[in-house]
Amino acid sequence: IAAGGILASGTTWIGNVGGCGPLGSGTSQRFEDDGTFSQPISAAFDLDCGSIDLSVEPGDAWRIQADYQGEPPTLELSDQEIGLRSPGGFGLRRQTWTVTLPGDHVESIEVSANAGIPRWTAARTVGG
């Protein structure tokens, strides 16, 4: 009965149990990075709470802008891969990512969104 009362009350406490935190709570910070690729790459994004706006543009440049609450996302970067991963754990960790990938070099893209909203824009065919 107590749990039912908590759920029925619409408390923001429940949002923190899931790790997202209530929408509009906390202060956002920003992480940014960019660069270029000169060979084919794969991209993987693992978003646990929030949104990702992903676009593929002509050229060899990539750019990531991540607004976050709590811990920052982890950038995974090598000559052949790029990725961004949400932090684990509980508490406030809402993420809003804007990612631009180089259409001239992207061979594959994988997006995993748990309690997230992915949006996709392609200026050209991936791997084309």
C-alpha cells in the first residue's frame, strides 16, 4: 500500500530511482570534442537517459556536444571507432547529445537508447 501511495502521488523521488532524475532538475554541464577521420570508421552510442540527435554530413569531420547532469559521458575514440557511453549508477544523469559524423568515412552506426529519444538525419548514404 505504501508503494502504491508513492506511485499515485506523482513524486519526483521515483524518477531518481530509475537513474534519470526528473526532467528539468539539476544543472547541466557540457562536454565537447571534435576531429577528423581519414579511414573507414564504425560508431556506437549507448544512451541510458535523455536524447541523441545524430547526423551524418559530407566530409571527414566529426563533432560531439553532450549536455549532461551528474557524471559526464565517456568518449571512446580510436583511428577506426568513435563512441559515446552514458555513465552508470543512480542519481541525476540525464544526457542530451548532439553528434555529427563524417559521411565520407562512416561504415556502420549503432545506437542503443534506454529511456532515451534518438533522432537521425543523414545528408548522404552511410558507407557510400
